[in-house]
Amino acid sequence: MKLYVNGQPVSEAALNENKLYRAVLISLFTWRRAEPSDDTDSKWGWWGDGLSDGTDEIGSRLYLCLRNPLTDETVLEAQEYAEQSLQWMLEDKIASAVSVRAERNSEDVNRLDMVVTITADEDYQITFKELGEYVE
């Protein structure tokens, strides 16, 4: 995974210093507990969500996409899962807007690229590349 903010690569040190960057990464790449309607044998998820009443869960369900070939439907699911994982930023007024765009990489059809734009005091465009490789 490569992280870019406003078109510039982000170093590990900058990532550790910026709370917003870390919040986005935790939201996207921590495994959220699967919902009852999800087609999976394991519910996964962060153990702390077991203590929640279900209204304040952490992470995303992007991992559910890994078991499927990368189709247009999988791209849409990944985008929905990413949007769901970042919804708390709007609810807690960390951000005034959150936008997610997922698409197949034009050079590698088995790679999903995602652009996440968080609007807070400043407009951050956080680009995640090499999010995951999908094998048919």
C-alpha cells in the first residue's frame, strides 16, 4: 500500500504524527465484525466490538471482498464498505464530508485503487494504492 495526501507521498513518520491519517487507516484496515447478512463462515471483527451495542463498531468489511474475483460488483462493495467505515467521522463531526471512489487499476486488472477525500479544516485527498490483489 502506498499513501499519498494531496498528491504527495506520506512518510511513516508523517503518518504517525497526523491523527487524521491514522484514523482513516484504522477505519479502513481494521476488520469490522461481519453483519448477519454477510455470506461468511466467520464473523471476524475487533474483539472490542463485542462489548458495543452495535452502534459504534470499528473498522471496515473490506476483507469480505478478498474472497471474490475483482468484478464491477466487487468494486462497488469495496466502496460501500469503505464509506461505512468512515461514517463515524461525519457523525462525530471530525469531518464535514467524506468521499470514497474505488476503481480497478488501469494497468493491473487484479488491483483495486481507492481515493478517499476527507474534508475537515483542510481538504485532504488520501489515495490508497495496492489496496489488495484479487485472484480469480
